[in-house]
Amino acid sequence: MTKQDILHLRAAVREDADTLGRLHHQSWLETYAGLLDGRLLAARSAEKSAAMFRNGGWRNVLLAFLNGEAAGFCGFGPGRDGEASVALGEIYGLYVLKKAQGRGAGRALLQRALRELEKTGFSTVYLWVLDGNVRAMAFYQRQGFFRDGEKNTALSGFPVRELRFLRR
């Protein structure tokens, strides 16, 4: 953050669905261009993302505002990858618009989500990073995460490889 930047975090509410949808869509375009099949990105929209958030996806989501503008968000909660992961917390997604990256919003969102997870009993947390997303991997490693696994999966029929990062 620069001296002039004002960062504000708050829990998302249902009425934030359109804002979350716009952030989700724009950050996917900015982050995954060249990493995901262009047809997959072209099939996405802010409206589709907003619908996901409107249908309950806003719960356990933190929103970041940088100088009064929505800049990013972080979703978190109990692990979703089978029985072994139930005892772990998970960062479901952390997205910050390019224009706000490197100004403290991502770090603040992650740290707050980790504190919230710890309050609910999750001292060990994992997350998935798309293979090739070097910037994200370096960010998470600076925040104390280490790579401990991988999986091949599909997004809307397109194969992707994700790398798991863990923090104890």
C-alpha cells in the first residue's frame, strides 16, 4: 500500500453478489488468460458469477475495498476435498484485481481469513493453485504455505492441473 491507500475489509452480504460477480469475472480474465483455455474464459460472465454468489456463495467471504473501490475477495471455510480434508480449513479462492495487486489487499484478506478459520478450530489450512500461476504460488509461499500435492481435474470439461499448498 502507498501512504495514500486506504484499505477496508468486511464480511460480504447477499447484496454484494453483483460486486462479487464482477470481481470474480474480471480477476479470472486477468489471472487465467494464457493459463486456461480461452473458450472456458469466454463462457464465463459477471452475471453467472453473481448468480453463484447470490445463491449462497457470499457466505464466509471477505471483501476488500481499496480507496473506496471493491478490489478483491477471499472465500474460506471447512475443507471440501473428502473426509481427510474435513479437519482442515480451506481458502476457497483469493482474487484481487490487477490494479490493486501489490498494495496489501491480498495479504490482508488472507490473514483475516486465516484468523477466522483459526477461531473456528482450523489451525491447518490448504488451498489450490492452478499450475502455472507462478505469481500466486510465490505469494502463498511468502505467506507460509508450502506445496504438498497436486490433482488433475476439469473445469467445464477442460482439463486443468491444480497444486495444493498447505499451511500449519
